[in-house]
Amino acid sequence: MRRSFLFAPIRSISLAAMALAVLLPMTLRLNGADAVEGVLARGSVVFETGFGESDALAGWSGPGRVTAAGGRPHALVISNQTVTSQSVTRRLPVGSLRGCSLRGTVLVRAQNVSAKPQSWNGIKFIFIVETASGKSYPQAPLETGSFDWQRASAFTRIPEDATNLVLVLGLEQVSGEVWFDDVKILVGKGPLPPPPPAIAGPRYRGHSLDRLRGAMVSPNLTPDDLRVLGGEWNANLIRFQLIRFGAPGKPSELDTYDAWLQGELKKLDSLLPACRRYGIKVVLDLHSPPGGKATVSGYVGSDDRLFTDPRAQDKFVEVWRQMANRYRGEPAIWAYDLANEPVEDDVGEGCEDWQGLAERAARAVRLVDPERALIIEPAHWGGPDRLNDLRPLSVSNVVYSVHMYLPHAFTHQGVHGDSAPLRYPGEINGKHWGPAELERALEPAITFQQRYNVQIYIGEFSAIRWAPDNSAVRYLRDLIEIFERHGWDWSYHAFREWDGWSVEHGSARADRERSPTPTDRQKLLQEWFGRNRKS
């Protein structure tokens, strides 16, 4: 999940509801035969069509038709005369795919497709993955307007507890015309290996303190800011972002990556004396790995070519080898957070998925620094439920991290546009949310910790400051009590970054100045920071 200027969710509630509503029972095919249960190897064809068969739309539901287009004899076309949503859907054989990763590819052509009202709207080549705990919507990133045939792809891992899997082609909340051809769904990787046994002995935490409690910080923090956070407030942890910005939608350049990174590391180096002075441990967070693409907010994420370009993956491993060598023996550095909220929209040929790439980078770090804690977040977006799709790495001294912004409609209300005011505790999107529901949302992290005897670190959590009736402080209090009950280290998002998340700012959205008196949210953090010990 992400915040204000740093997050655009890849999801579509309206399209998901529409798609599931029109689904009909259908016969499924796997390599021309009825789908069967069993383990599928990498490269197995789950489904493919060029829409040239006499019964090309058999097994599909929705208002599509087949026509010739753009030099291709057969293509599925979907048209919207007005801004609305139209799609065709097809159910895929979830039983044989649980635990596998899927890579879907399609040729797409567009004519006069209107601008997206939200970044996740527009032309849809999307999976709907349903589990007992909810749904996810991995989709291909596609632009609007007019363009000739281009290939698009989407990637997802099917959870072990998946109950339904749907492929959707269409238009959402836009007008225009779109054609699809040459659809192919392949197994990108077989099921994860069986869970390993729990690590024997005391749980590795990477420090000898009762708890690490602190905040994520802006990379432009000053030593005086650290005096406030670590000296006055008594925080003993910061999560330092190595974050890059660029033109929205544009991939970052690999050949300028080193120069950017060196500039950011110099900022950190200038803060390390103050960190040592005020007893602050540092999580080095690679927010913008090589090959990421800038979001609509401009920040470069852990996505795009990081999983499709072998050069970007090689660079990722080399960057961590260099940073491990640079900070080996530095007492203020607690841990290396390998990639912030990794997003596997696609995994290309010759590339590793996140599990494999994290393992590779971790081994490279261990050759240089055998002791430093490594922090691993799960793909997709680092949410708690995604720990179900992660296995512990084979290297030593690993801490596992999730980010907690659930329910997103509450924590991010008003961030991406106007929305109705939502209060916590209370009903949010038709469901009651209170302490029990928050703990239930974090259950995958609780289970992961218990199953493998590993430490959990909450790298980010927050609620927008203008949540009505002081709701944000109640939400934060309930979350922190859960973290503390399970012995987790944590860092609030964020200190002296964007004011929407600032505990130093009041609840009036228009007031961009720090409050002259401590807010209830600031008092809450300071109360918990007051319990910290320092190295």
C-alpha cells in the first residue's frame, strides 16, 4: 500500500463486481484438454486464443464481438460510446494453479480511449484473484488514447487458498474502442516449495533492545530533525528512504542510477553522526530499486523492469553488494530493507520473481556482511496477506516486514480525490472495523512469525490526519497495541515528510503548518517512544 503522493492502487472494485456478476458456468481448457488437478511446470499453457475459432467466444461472458482489425483477421472488440464499463470475462482453473505464478500476455489496439478518471481505470487486461479473505486485481499497465497493436502483460501468484480466478478484458470508466488478440496465460513458476521448519533457538531480532520504535523519515531530514525525533521524543529507529523521482509513467534510467544513489547515500552519511549521538538505529530502505517506473505521483517504485529486465536485476544485486560493503561495521545501521513494496506486474523471460531475486540479493550481501539484519517485504505491495505467498529465505539473520494501511478506504480517505468521511471504529465499505478486525487483517503476519520463529517489523503504518472526529489517533492506538502484544518492532509513516501523515499537524486539512501544541497523535507516539531504551 502507499500514501498520498506515493501510491496509486492497482485495483478496480467496480469492474470486479461487474465481472463476477456476469460469470456463467463454463468448460475450461488446458493445452486443448479439460483442466486437471496437479502440479504445473513453468511454461505450461493454461489458456490461449487468437479468437479465430468458429466458437471463439464460447466460455466467455459479456458484450464482446469478434472482427478483423488493424491487419489481423480476428480480434475481440469492445466499444463504449459513453464513459462506462464493458468487459468480457472467463473463469480459469484455480484448482490446478494454487501456489503457481501466472504470466498473461495479450496484443492490444486502441482507438480514442478517453482519459482515465483514476490511474487504475482504462483498458483492462486483469486477473481477479479471490480468496476467503478478499480479492486482488493484478493487471497490465496500459495507456489510453489511440495506438496500434502492442503487447501487454500481467503477472500474479495464485495463493494456496484461492477460491476463484477470473480473466477480464475490457474498458472501465472510459469511452472509446479497444481490440484484443493473441491472449496467452502461462505458468511463470510452479508452486512454492513446502514450508520449511521453524528456525531453532531464540528468535533473531537483530538488536538487544526491548523494542525498536520510530518513524519513516524524509531523505531530506536534518540533524536537528533527528535531535527532535531521537532526543526530545526518544525514538530509537528511523527508516531512511532511498527514493527517486521522475516523470510519471516513465521508467527510470539505469545509466544514471549510480550518480543518483551516491547523492542519496551522502545524505545518509551526513546524518549518521546524529543517529549515533541520539541512539537511533537506521533501516536502509531501497525505495527505488533499479528499473522501477515513476508513479502518477512521480516516485519510482519497485516494479516494471526490476522484474522484466535481467540488467535491472543484475544491477539490483550489485547495488546491494556495494551498499553492504559501504556500511559494513557501521553501528547505526540496523538493517537493509531490500525493496520497498515490490510489485510483480510481470516477470519476464530470464528474470527472477521477487522470492528468487530477494534470495539472490541476500546471498550477495551475506558474502560482504555476514551479520547485518536483512528485511524482506512480500510482493505485492507489502500487505500482510501477501506473506501467505512468501517463504523464508535460506540465508541467516532475516527479519520479515509488512506495511499496514487497512482498511485503505479509511487510512487514505481524501488522498486520491474526494471521498465520504469515514470514522474508526465503525462501518467502512459495508464492514465493521475495530481492534478485532485489525488483528484479523494482521493474522498472516502473526501466523508467519509463529510458524517460522522469525521477527516481524512493521515498516509503515498510518492514517491520514484529517480522518474525522480524531479517528486517526484511535486507529493508531489500536494498531500499536497489537504490534506491542506480539513483540514487533515498528516505524510510523512518516516524520517530517508529507504533511498529510504528519503527527505534528492538526486535523484541519487546509492548515499546512505544524500545530503549536502537540496533537493527540503526536502524544500517542511520544508515549510509546518514552518506553524506548537506547544502545
